[in-house]
Amino acid sequence: MGTTRGPRRSAGARAAAVALGTVLLATGCEGDAENKTAPATPSPARPAWKTRPESLASLGDSITRGFDACSVLEDCPEVSWATGTEVDSLARRLLLSPQTSSWNYARTGARMADLPGQMRAAVAHKPQLVTVLLGANDACRADVAQMTPVDSFRADLQSALGTLRSSLPTSQVYVAGIPDLKRLWSEGRKNVLGKQIWKMASICPSMLRDADAVDEAAEERRAQVDKRVGEYNAVLKDVCSKDALCRYDGAVNGYNFTQQELSKWDWFHPSKKGQGELAGLAYRAITADRPVA
């Protein structure tokens, strides 16, 4: 009797353990489940930025049209920072064949509300890079009360980028900051002829009107324009940051244009030299391995 009792108990224990294991497998062990971590879902790979796109379309306003860079109150796209053939433009720096693989859809006087239409025209060429320099005219109005509301500015920018993404999901976008309009007023007002052109051609009256006035009302008006430009640039940066293939370049707003880099006809728009400086800023931002700060 004593030699058989131990083995029988061992066999019974093994049977009980097997039964318990079966129950745990069938029902799951609640305590273990609480300690288990679900496998991490891998993040989608960020699309690679091409530092050497093979085609580009440029959108914007008078700056990108080379306005007042060659003659008074006229466009001169040949010296455009973006697509010009008579300056060391972005297209000439980047592309093997700039004359056949770059397009300029900017229009003098354009505001952000015009960007969706410009984008639709550009998409037809399937550019690998789209440049945007737009927004100064949204602040350059007859009066500060007419400046484009920030929400409308944002909506039009988002609409344009949505048009691009729905047709060309892998095209890249370079968005330049709006130049410092108050800085341009400060530089240009040093030239007597420039101030006469500002008045005669009604150039950016919200900022440049009564150029020599420094009374409280004039200073407040310029401060409102300056503030709105800052708000527009914040929108450009924010909207661009939500697109993996968009780079915002705040260096354009921070660039201190001198009189040599301003048009000798209106002392407000970039001269040929100024256009070249803009091309250089864009080229550095686009060919950088990482987005500029």
C-alpha cells in the first residue's frame, strides 16, 4: 500500500495541472492580459524630399513677375527669382532645362484668393516642385480695414494645397515668407523719387501712404499692417507644417533688403540684385537635407 500511494498522487497532480492549463488557454489569463502591450503600429515613412527636382511651377504676385525690376511699372519675368532666364534664378540653379521645365503663373496684384486658380493651372504641367510667394497684397490695401481676414487667408491656402495634393501627391512645395513690408517702407522712404512713385502708382497704401508721417495715427496704421503680415506668415508656416512635402522659409521675411536690392523705380519691389537674393534663399532651403529652421 505504501509503495503505490505516492505515484498515484503525482499522476493526479499532473492531471489537475493539465486541466488548469486547458482552462487558462480557453478563457485567457486576466492578469497576464493586463500586463501585455499591444504590438506598436509602425509609423508611415515620411516621404523623401528631393533636393534636385526636375521641374517647377512658380505661383505668386508681382515679386515673382519681376515687377519694376527692368522698367517702371512693368513686369519683367525674365529676371524673376523663380523662373527668370536673365538672372541666376531658382530654375537655372536647379533644372537642366529651365526654359522647358519651369512655368510662371504668378500675377501682379494677386492675393491669396488667387492661389487656388494659379495652382489649378500649374497642376496641368505636373511639376515636381511648386513655389509660392504670395500674401503681400493681402496686407497692401487702400486701408487697413480692407486687409484680408486671417481665416480667409488660411482657407484659400489650404484649398490650393488640397488641389495640389489631390492631383500630385508627391510634388513638393516651397512656401516663402512674406517680406517685411515695414522694413521696405523704412528703406524706400529715404529716396525722394521712390516716395513719389508710391503716391502716383498707389503702391501698398496701407503701409506706404504718407511715407514721411510719423504721427500716432500713421504709426498705428503701419503697426497694424506689420502685425497682419506676421499673422499671415504664421498661417503659411502652420499650414505648410502639416504637409510632409512642404517647406516654409521664414528667411524671406527676415531678409534686410537694402536700397541696392530694391527697384530704382519704386524702391519697394526687388531689383535684379534683390531677385537674385531671393533665388539664393530659395535654393538653400530647397537643396538642404533638412528643412530650414
